[in-house]
Amino acid sequence: MEASLAHENRVVLDLVQAALGLITREMRAISVRTEPGRIILYIAVHERSAQIQEDIDDLVFERATPPGTGRSLRPVRATRS
């Protein structure tokens, strides 16, 4: 259990670092859920725009290659209107 919490804390820290400079007024919330073998990001926005989508893509790209792991994660996109 403690290793799982440490992993989740590391994921959250990595996400915060990746999100620096990307959080704008339109982004209302970012949440993360970890599961074995994958990380799920939930991003709530006030209004979707090309700039918001670009910021989300940048965040996913930054998170897709965790520092020091030497491996890439496969981003999966699910959107809801």
C-alpha cells in the first residue's frame, strides 16, 4: 500500500511539473487516477478552444514519457462534449 501511495504521489508531482505554464483561466480542474499500467487524466475546462486542446496535448505529451523511465506511455484520448 505504501509503495502504491508513493507511486501516486510521484505521478501527481510529475503532472504538476508538466502543467506549469499550461494552466489558464479556462482550465477549471485537473485530476489524476492511477491504475496498474496506466494513468488517467481528467481535465475540466470552461470552454473548449484550439488553444485549450493544444495545452492538453502538450500536457499529455509531457506526461507520456516519464522522466528517468526510458519508456513511453501510450496516450488514450476520450472526449465528452
